[in-house]
Amino acid sequence: MYDVAVIGAGPAGLAAAISASKNGSSVVIIEREPELGGILKQCIHDGFGIIHFRKRLTGPEYAEIFIEELLKTDVHVLTSTFLLDVRREQGFFTLTLQNEKGIFSIRSKTIVLATGCRERTSRQVFIHGERPAGIMTAGAAQRFVNMMGLLPFRRCVVLGSGDIGLIMARRLTIEGAKVIGVYEIKFEPAGLLRNVSQCLHDFNIPLYLSHTVSKVFGKNRVEKVEVVRVDQNLSFVAGSERTIECDGLLLAVGLLPENELAERLSLQIDQVTNGPFVDQYFMGTVEGVFSCGNSLHVHDLVDYVTWTGFEAGKWASEYAKGKLKVQKRVPLKFDSSLQYCVPQMLSFPLTGKVRIYFRAKTKLVNAQIAVSQAGQELVSKKFKILRPQQIEFIDVTPRFEDEPLEMSLKHVSSLDEREQPFKSLVCIVCPKGCEIELYGDASNPIFRGYSCEKGLEFAKQDIINPRRVLCTTVLTKDARLLPVRTDREIPLESFEKVMNRVKSIVVKKTVRRGEVIVENIENTNANLVATATLYNLSGGRTNVEARLER
């Protein structure tokens, strides 16, 4: 009998298992893939850990740090293991599992759902035409390129401007493919502005707003697609159709929490987030079942995913010990300016501060969000800009038992459009993604919109000589791919020559994370370093197996 069973070993699941174990509970973590880390294994780009570690890590680096932490605990790790059934009986949960050892059952006092999210497909966005090869989701393409070393297209169109699609548009371009354009049906990008900036603008990839793909042509392979402009009602504009020759269509049309298990356990599902309703302890409407990460709602930062995992693991542990008892629940209310908030309900008795994550419905400038209870304002927080693409949070300590919390937009102002900047850019130094605007004369510009000196320095450098960290992969002698990056920013103009050098590299020995692969690559003053550890090349074992043996 375990105290806590964690389903899924991505960033949320790893954090939940570590947290519950450190809280003194017996924990099992169940992962269907051979390796721990979830989707982070294929996210070789940087930008992870800005909040948690205060530095920009790649996905494999971020995952490996938590995997190493997990393997220091007493957590029982089950990889390549599938959950066939789960039932609640006599106050505990029975989980039926299958792996190479056969079918077996385990019991646990609580369950933490950390199953992540999935991508919408072409059929879910009603694209007409045949079903030729060359249509795939951005996540599938990411796996092809970053883990299998395969280039799925030479000339492609991207439908949707979700973050994974933007990141893959850049990645495909770096690997030599031609991305004709990104077509977004809405009037604004779906992804974060900093990704629009560093993935599209940096590589001169056009973004077409209020456009969509209406038809796909091709029998065995995609040959061309038809794109069309849409009006404010998202209806096709007659006469705006045009065809584009291509060999691939990349779909980045949204993510949905993976909630099959939640529904099987009879958890109530929020129709806006598509994840379970939870309270401030991340417990759902069925006692003993907790949810975290992207299975709860789709996050824009892995740091927030990790935080929810830590909290869910801690409170699952407390529940298993009999220390968390819920006597009453009330809904958390919010006004029409917000899409949703998480948690959706407040449980009593209270145990302290509550963190509320939320998304705005539309772009709000100089907004102030207030949280009140029983008619009394408890806290308010100012935001320079709120965007639908970006999750924000507010911390509040409730004062009254049995009274719901209410979130509302207290103040908002509009942009002053009298003076127009001659150039704008998005800062990528931190998650805020400040929109920095340049006014006056190009020879002596006035910078506005930055919130720190680092942002100002970034803007000054970026207009003269834009520099970025290059993240890619190199081949190993057993045909596995090793994710690598430059250990500092290099000029964008040097990416092509560095990639030409990268393609000639073959790693022939065990490599540890952070180890230098090539010093001063192509005279950029940057070293090419490994962002993951590869044990026993040609040894036939997974990294997890090798680590456990150590």
C-alpha cells in the first residue's frame, strides 16, 4: 500500500513525487514511456527554469535536474508501465498496471494526476481534403526532428500560432527546411509574444493573422494547401483564397488537458480549462484525487507546472496521513474580464495563503485585479499588460470561513495611440516579455516599455546585433541524438555556419550534462555543451536504468 500514486513523470509528476516523498509519504510514480521527463525530453530549446532556477535551461536540462532529485528519494519508479484500470474501494484506490513483467495491481491512499496535455488534430479543426502524408502536429514534428533526427518536410505551412508551432517553425528553419508562413485564424497570435519575436521575427518567417487553411491537396503526400482570409466572425472571405505549394502542413491549433483518467474517476471537469475542478489543495471533486500541471489546465511556463506539482504532492501526502480534511467547499467567483481561474473552489477549513492562477479574456493595459471576500477587498495587484496568451497569478489570504472569494477587474486603461513607435521588439530576458518600443530618431532612439535595466540593455543590443543561444542536436555513435546548446548567445548571422559544423559531429563516448563538446565553435567564443547525460553508448539501457544501477 502506497500513500501516494503519481500518474505521469513529466515536470508536474516529478515535482509531485519529490514533494510527497520529502513530506514523509511512500510514493510510486508510474510512467508509460521508457524514460522519465515527459515532453521535456524533446523540448531541446531554452527558456525553462527562469523563475525556479533564475536561469534559462533547455527542456532536457530542466528534466534531468528533477530526475536526479527524484532518484535520491525512496520513490518507487515504474517506467514502460501502462495504467489499465483504477477503482476506488474501501477508502483506497486499486490501480491495475501492465509492463514487461505482466499485469499486476497496487493500492494507494491517494492519486495525483500528472498526465499532461495533448494536441488538437486536423479533424478537430475541420480541414477538408484528403489525408496524405505530411500532415502532423507540432509535437509530432518536434519528436521527429529532436529525438529521431528526421526532417519531416522541406517546404511547409504552419497552421496555428501556438507556442509549440512557433518553436518548431524556428527549429525546422535552423535544420534547413523552408517555413512558408504561419497562418492564425484569430486576429492576434495564440502563443507568447516573446516566441513570436524570437521564433518568427528572428528568422523572417511571416505571420498571417485572420487566415486559415481551408483545403489540403495531395494523394500520397501533401502537394499544396489552400489558405483563406477570415472576417471578424471567422467566416471565409470570398475571393481571398490562394494555394501554396508545399510538402507538409504543421498543426499548432491548441492543447487540451489529458483528462481520460479524471473522467473515469468521475471528477467534475471545467468546460473552459478542460481539466478537473480543484480546490486550493489541488484536490478534485472526488476526495483523494489530486491534479497538477497541464492535466489541470494548459500552462505557458514549466515553472508554474512544477509549482502545482509540488503543491499537489504535498497535499496528497497530508491527506494520506489524515491531516487534510475538507468540511465545506464554496466556488471561487470571477467577473467577465477573465477566461477562468484555478482553483475553481475554496475548501474549508483554511490553512493559509491561496494562489490563484488566471487568464484574461482580452488584452488589458494597466489593469488592476482585486480579490474580495464578504464584501471586503483582501488584495489587489497591478499588471502593466494582461494578455489571453499568458497566465498570471495573485496570492491572497482569506479572512473568513465559509465565504467565497471573488475576483474582479478593478481598473483598466487603454493604450495612448497618439504617438506611434518606429520599431518595437519583445524582451526575452524574463517571462514578462515586455514590449519595448522605440520612439524618436533611429540614430538616437528613446526606449519605452522596459521594466528593468537588463531589458533596456537587451533592446540596445538587439537593434544592433541580435544574439541568441543556439539549441540543436548532434549524432552519437549508436545513432541516438544528444541535445546541445551554445553556452552563451551568439550572433544570429552565425547560426548557419555553426549548424554546418554541428552536422559533422559524432559523439563517441559517455557524455554528462554540461560537458563541452566543441570549444569556441566556429570562432563564436561560445562552447557547444551537452544539455543531457547519455550513459553507456551502445549499452542498450535507458538512462533511467543506468542511473538506478549507479
